[in-house]
Amino acid sequence: MTTAKLYDVEEASATVARLLTALPCAQTMLQLEQIDPFALSPSDRIDYLSALERQDGWLYALKQRAITAVAGFTPSIGDGALAGVDEAEREDISTALRLAPATAQSRIDIARTLVNNLPQTCSALATGEISSAHATVIARETALAIRDGAPESTIFHIEERALAYAEFHTPGQVANLVRTQIAKLAPEEFEETVTKAQSLRRVSCYNDADGMSTVVAILPAADAQIVINSIEAFILRQNQSEASATRNEPNRTADQKRADALTAICATVLSDLSSTVAAHRRPLTVNVTVDLPTLLGLAENPGQLAGYGAIPASVARHLASDASWKRFITEPQSGNLLDFGRESYQPPQVLKDFLIARDRTCRFPGCRRSALLSDLDHAQSWENGGATSPDNIGALCRRHHRLKTHDGWQIESFLDGSCTWTSPLGKRYFTPARPVGEPI
């Protein structure tokens, strides 16, 4: 027996609006199932999708309880010389859900972490406030701290910060925040973990078919940023050359350009090019943010490596010892950037420097393209009276710059760097300010 669908457009629209804020449950899911999304207006289709996503969180919360019920609240070790941790339980989960054993074990570990240690996250899932992806990264990133015996109050604080952050940020950004919070609350353990990880740095080459090979570099985060910035600098120089010369080769994708650049450059390229190739008249650099007490050795707060996240205090001090410094002035409570040392630059360049430092990445929700490699664009165009000022200009990557200019998206910009986007269908999305010293 099939369920009749709601095809009355006005009735379906009103139902979607109501279910978008309804508490997730089986009854809500049944009502959503009766709606044909293809019969909705384009705007209502987005709300319908959002309502289903809330249901997914609720169902994911139930699934974590079910997995824990099968596997048990704690790991078990089977009998026999070859038996391992969760041997039987892992096989029960893997066969029931048609998963590889390793994947099943990962599911068990996440479920136990959520059910045993993260009640706020489970509650947010059950009420549809966060997605299953957000919950998974919170559990995965806190699991090590829990295993190492972090106090319940510490885990509670990390969980609380992560859930508040999840409202306007992607799962990847939330994971970065959790790692930073753990580093701040347990700096000595973080230092030891990073030191051990650095000893595993390596470069490997694997031969593939069709005349190709795969090169994998496992590097400390700062070294990886040097490699990436060298590649971007090489591409910038190459693009400048191509603009003034006709080339016969076909257009290359961004991935192909990076691969070609990596083949053509070495570790010294960034310093060689820094005086001649620059985005916004600034060389591509490795940027580290560290507070003054830590820099002076009076505190051990983790630094922030642009493009990566938290790094130990000792690494931040090491990088700062051979670097050009810039003074940042922040609002004490929020950490939002207010001003920074201007040296001797003229106002237009000072404004560029300020915006790059304030925004750090493209301001479109979820985009992490570096502000240094993005356009600095007026929210209200200069031709229509928009001011060339911090409250009207911000970083937009080329893709989202075009989206705003040509595809009907609108942006309302604010002095602290936050902004509100409005889609062509009228949906509004808020991008919060990026406090200095916090991950993005």
C-alpha cells in the first residue's frame, strides 16, 4: 500500500515551513515523505532539503544508540591467541550493515564516544540542530583526549564550544576548532603528540599504471605550507607570463597546474619569487599567529598556522624567531581584528593588508580559499556609491566573486568582517567574523 503525496502547492509549502522547525521524529518524517519535492517552488525545495537534514541527525542519534547496544559500552577482548578488541562485535556490525570490518570498528568507536561521553552532541543530533557529519568529527577529534583521561569538565567545555561553532561552520571547520581547543587545554600533551608525529615525516613514491606515479609527502604543517605556497607562487608567475604571450597548449585544470608546478620547482622557489611575484602586492608567506605572552615564553598557548590550524607554542616561537612581525590589535572579548601595525605603507595598501589579515579566507559560507589568493571586492559596488572602506570590502575567491557579480547572489558586509549572503531564491546565510587566533 502506497502513501498518497501532497501535490497542492500552497498546502505543501505551508507544511514544509512548519516541518522545517518541527521536532524531528517519526511523525515528522512521515509528513515529509508525503510531499513531492518536485512539486515545490525552488525556495521551498531548499527548505524541504533542510528539514530532511534535521531528520537525518535524529536518525543518526538513534543509530549510535543501536550500535552501542550491539557492541557494548566498553571494548571487549575475545578468547584465543588471535582474538582482538571487539572481535565478535565488529563482525556483527560489519555483516549487519554490509561494511568492511575496519569501517565497522570506526563506527563502533564513534558511537561509544557519543553515547558515553558527549551527551550535548547526542541531544543536538536528536533535535536536528547539527548534522551527522558535525557529530562525527566532534566525536572523532575528542576521542583521543577522552582516551588520555581528560577531565569531564574539559570535554564538556570542548563540546559546548564545538556545538556553538557548528551553527555557521562546516564539519571540517568544526574539527579544526576542536583540535585547537584540545591544544589550548592540554598544551604539554599536544606538544608531545606533535613531536612524535614530526618524526614520521616522509616522502613516498608509488608506481601506478599508464606511465604515472603517486608521490605522497607527509610533512610538518609549516613545511607543507611552504610547499603549497611555492606552488601557488610559481603558478602566479606563470599566469602573468601567459597573459602576455600566446600559448598553444590546451587549457589546464587547477590540479594539472599544481602538478606541473610541483614538477618544476624546489624548496627555494618561494624565497626566490617573493620579491617579484605577489598577490595584492604581498609575497606568499607562511603566516603564524601567536599571542605576546607565548612569544615571550611566559605562556604555552598554541599558535595558529594559516591554512592549517593549531601548532605547539614551541613551533610558533621557532617560526617567529626568523620572521617579520606584524602587531595585531583585537577586541578583547571577541578577538575580532580592529587594527594592526601599518609600518610605512600608503593607505590603499594598508587597507588591503588589513582586509587580508581580518578575513583570512573567502567570506562565502564554508569557503576556505586564502584571502591572500582571493579578490578584495566591494559589497556595494564603487560605481553605485559603495565606499572603499573595511565595512564595504572583503575577500572573495574568484568563484564566489563571480557568483556575486553575475549569478544574483547579494552580500551585506559589516565592519568586523562578518557578512550576510542572500541567494537568488531569497535564502539568507550568515558568515561570522573570524577572531584572530581562532581556527577557520
